[in-house]
Amino acid sequence: MQGLDSFHHADLQKKLRRLENFDPTQTDEGLIERAIALANGNSRLLEWLDDEVLARPDAEARLTQLENSSEDWKGKIVWDELYQQIDKPLETILSLCLVYEIHVPMAALEAVCEGQSNYREQLQRAIALGLLEVSSEVEEQSRTYRVSRILPRIIPTIQLPEDLDRLYLLYRKAWEKLSEVWGNRENQDVERWREMFRLKFADKDNPERFREGFDRMLSVQFRPFHQESDRAFESELRLRKNELNRATLCERLECLLQQEKWREADEETAWIFYQMMVLEGEENFYRLCQNFPSRELNEIDALWVKLSGGRFGFSVQKAIWESVGGHPDAGYSTWEEFGKRVSWYDGQKGNWKDLADLNFSVQVSVKGELPATWTTRYPGGCGWVPGGMGGGGWFGLAGGGVFTVGG
């Protein structure tokens, strides 16, 4: 039986040849054409029109009535029969697959259905019945799938689990599988990144979900023109603004600095800036730095300065900037000199270093080298500069005097 999908032309002609009243020798061709148009290629509607409309002496009046009415009758006819074929095992599988809001690979559906009896067979049944939408790719390995969005409205028992423990576990499984197949630098699809972060943030059983999502985003950022994960992360995080805790922003940073985990502390500083952008309702990263709340800024700086023994921090960087003649309208040579002083610029190679090339150690790092990761986000707030230090970050912001440490 054909479920939600329509026949292609060749299959439609085969179907029509099997329906008695769609035979032009039995029924007026004009009525047949109108009935075909009403059915829009759906197998069940064709069968119903053959039995209940074209077979009747008042076929023309019935067709006119159906043409002039709302189309609710179509859904009722199609879904009444489908409903009879959805048993409990299939209902369970469809409910689990509802965790995804967009089309995903079959491997992602299988990941959330594992543990259910004959789940692969049930997934194939769902496809055959048209309950799983299938993308149009020719190659099977490229196809993606999604539960029809109409199903939960028509069959109330097809729903995500109400038990929160089961629901959060489902979100976790879905996130893990999509991270495996999509959470890499090759994925430059914003919609797919948004789906990943939506699933991650929905797992309220995990208090570290936002930070872990940030880590995933950060792991793919440093690549030319790879801004999709950044935009998706920011978009989903803004939807969860009320779940961010401003009062505890610097707690993790302090712990990391106390443990001398400099790289992690550097990334944590970037995460604090990211949260502040959302909490302040600021759409533009450059404007955030212009208006960064002094209380939080000074708290971050004080922690860095104190726990690094005066080697790292915004105020340390600002002093170095001023020592090379830095001011808001300084030329490129001044930025370059500053970059050399804090070891962000390689004078011998004549280029700005990648973040991976920084030392992240009090013993070998030069004074003022950290914090650094937060500087790599474009002032426009749309992504992170590939490779790190010189593409439009700190120099136009803190170094240029946009915000003032200690103010």
C-alpha cells in the first residue's frame, strides 16, 4: 500500500489499470481525469475514489462536491487505513525517531532505536508505509529520513517519552550519533549544526551541556570560512538564555587557573565572553566588547593576573600595548610590534600564529600571551578567525581601547 507518498508516472499507470472504474471504456474520461487530479497520485485515495465515487451513478456531483470542499477528507481516508497497520512495535520506533526534527541518516535513526526488538525491520516498514519521509538522493547511502510531522497530531500515542530519564537518554544518544557523523569540519550545513546543538541543549540532565557544546563548536572553528557551527551554536544558545547563570560565570575559570590548566582556562575565558554576548542580548561581538560590563571584565582580569603571578591578563596586555605606542588609531606596524611582544606574531616567518602554536605554560610563555582564544572571533559576531590571532580580533577591541580594564 502507498502511504503518504505519491506514485511516479509509470507506477500510477500500473495502478490505474487495476482499478475497474478508471477504465475509459467504463467511465467518462473527463471524470477519470478529475478523479486522478483529486487523488494527486495517492494509492489509497485512488482506491477510494474508484469504489465510492466513480462506481456511483452520481459520480459527477460527488466529484464536484469533493473539489469544492476542504481537503480534510483526504487525510481521513489515507490515515484510517494506515492507522490499522501501525502496531505497538512500529509505534514505539516512530516515537523514538521523533527526537529528530530534520532529516537524518539511517544510522542516526538506528542509534536511538537500538535495544528495540527487530528495530531495523520496523524502520523498513515505516518507510514502506510512507511514515518515514525519505530524501530524494539517488544513492542509498546519501539518503536521509524523518518521521512525518503529521503523525503525532493524528495518532496521539506516537509521542516522545514522557519519562524525563528516558527522554534525556534519547537526546543523549541522538546527539552522540549526529556528533559522530556530522560533528566535523566537513559539515558546513547550519541546519545540521543547529539540530546537533538543539539535541545537546535539550538534555537537561547534563549540567555541562552548554560548555560541552561550546567545546564541540570550538573544535571545528579554526578553518577558513567555517562559520556554520558558530552561527548554529549561537542561535540555539540564545533560545536557552534563561538557563545561563550569570552569577557563576567565573567559577570554573578560577578553578582552572588555580590548577594551572592554562589552555582550558583560555578557552573558558572565550566561553565567558560568549555567554556574556547572549546574556547582554548583544548581537554583535564588537559592540559587546565596546560595552562589556566592567564588573565581569575586571573579575576575569583579576583572576588571570593573580593566579598567573602577574604574567597573564587583559591589564597585562593593555600595558604592553601602551608600551609600544598603542592607541585606537594606531597603524599596522604597531599591531605587529604588539604581536611580537606577546608572541602572537612570528617575526621570522612574518605571519600571525595559530592558537595551536601558543605555549599555554607559565614556564615558557611570554608575558601577556594569554588570554588569547576569545580574540579570534570576528568583530561582527559571525564566526571565528581561522588560524587565530591576527584576523580582526583583539587588536581592534581591547588593544584599541574599546574597553577599559579597571574602569
